[in-house]
Amino acid sequence: MSTSLTPGATSPSGPDSTTAETIRAVPVRHPGRWVGVAVMLVLAAMLVNAMFTNPRFNWPVVGEYLFSDVVLRGLQNTLILTALAMGIAIVIGLLLAVMRLSPNPVLSSAAATYIWFFRGTPVVTQLVFWYFLASLFPVLGIGIPFGPTFVQASTNVLITQFTACLLGLGLNEAAYMAEIVRAGINSVDDGQTEAAGALGMTRAQALRRIVLPQAMRVIIPPTGNETISMLKTTALVVVIGYFELQTAVQSIYSRNFQSIPLLIVAALWYLVLTSVLSVGQSYLERYYGRGSSRPDGETGLRARLFAAGRTRGDAQ
């Protein structure tokens, strides 16, 4: 029986001597990865070929309307609607989350009922409901409950298309934001609140100064996702005729019948805006992730990509 020795090693001189054997490491083969890469490259080549050889895409029309005044006005309204609806959702969602965590059963039950109702009905249904609220309440007023009304006005005057959009989108999103904020608050250890109480802080002060700043690292990522989702959800207001990006391109292709090129225009703008929001979200995650146990840069889009690359390299 022959034994292979490491270069420079001496022969064993006795029965108890150990022999250093040469170990040749063979990397693990991953044929499935290469097959997947080949399939993806073929599909990507087919897609690019179809986009630039199929004349029905009509790219000149896309370029003509990409920066047209009508499309840019719709884009502006989309951004305004997204910002205001998310502002309403964050404020109401924070209030609902605090009510949901309240030891008072009435407040907790009221918040839970709100969340149950608005998460359980479609956004389109809520938009149409607010737009046609005048059929249920022709006049809205302010006064003493079950008593005289001091100020009143027509519901059709108060609930315009824009107001109906804000109510439908903002109140619906508030239900989701309430659960996001509640999860963030619950992620903070109870000892933080107890320590704040021992220092003489009220429950509201502890929430504002101690709990919420620590909960932000949990709240920010899903809030960014909800903002991106809200940007795209604004396209649903087309059902009540409010002028935004989707309505703008629809008004154009209803006249020139170039539906596909105009839909591409809308898709390109949505992709640009969601990409910008994604970058902003990654910076916010890094900002609120300071001081955590993770190394600097572990949060955020760029850091996650680097981490994925390191993981793949280690696996190989």
C-alpha cells in the first residue's frame, strides 16, 4: 500500500508516525446556475428583440408624449396626491396604533374596528363611495350632536374629486400604517418604557422621546414600501375621473388610439418615480439604523446588494 506524501515530508519512521497527505479541494459545481443564466439571457434577448423590431410599440409616439404638457400635469397631480394621502395615512395611522395599544378597551376596540373595515374593503369601492357621498348625505354641517346645526354646506361642494381621492386613499392606507406603527412600537423592549417611567416621563413623553425613535428602524422599510405602493395606487382614481398620470394618458389614447405607446409612457414615469423613492428609502433606513448592532451600511439597498454578493462568493 503506497502513501502519497506532501512535498518535503519525511517517511514515517515508526508505527505511531502520522503522514501528512495532500488535500486537493475541488470546488462545488453548480450546473443549475449556468442553465438558469442561459435561460434568462435568452429570454432577455427575445424581449429586447421584440421591443426594437416590433413596429407596433411605436417608440416615436412614446418619445413624442413622454414630456408633453398633458402628461406632466397628470404626473404633478399624481405626486401631490401621493404626498398628501401618505401624510394623512401616517398621522391617522400613528393615532390608531396608539389607540390599538391603549389599555382602554373602548379605544382599542374602536381602532381595531377601523382597521378591520378599511382593510377589508377594496380601495376602488371606497373611492366611489366618497365620491357619491352626497347621495347618502346631501348636506354636511357642524353643530351640536342631536341638536342645532351652526354651519352647513352641500356635500357635492365639499367632497370634490380631489377630496374624494384623498379620503379614499388616505383613510384606507391609514389602516395599514396603523399596523406598521404598532409592530414597530412592539419591537421596542418594554424595559425602555419602564425606565422612562422611572425617570418621571409620562406615557406620551416616553412614546415620543424613547419608543418611537427606536421603532423607526422597523417602521421605515414598510412605510417606504407603502409609499411606493401608494404612488401606483393613485392610478385607481381614474374610476372617478380625477386627472392624474393614468387619466392623462387615457385621455390621449382615447383620441389617437395609440393605447400601447401611451401606456408605455405611463409605465416609464412610474418606474422612474418608484426608483427615486427606493433610493430615498434606502438612505432613510441607513439613517435610522445608526447605532444598531449591524455594521455600518448593512441597511439600505446598496448594502443589501453587497451583502448578497458576499454571500454568493462565500457559497462558492
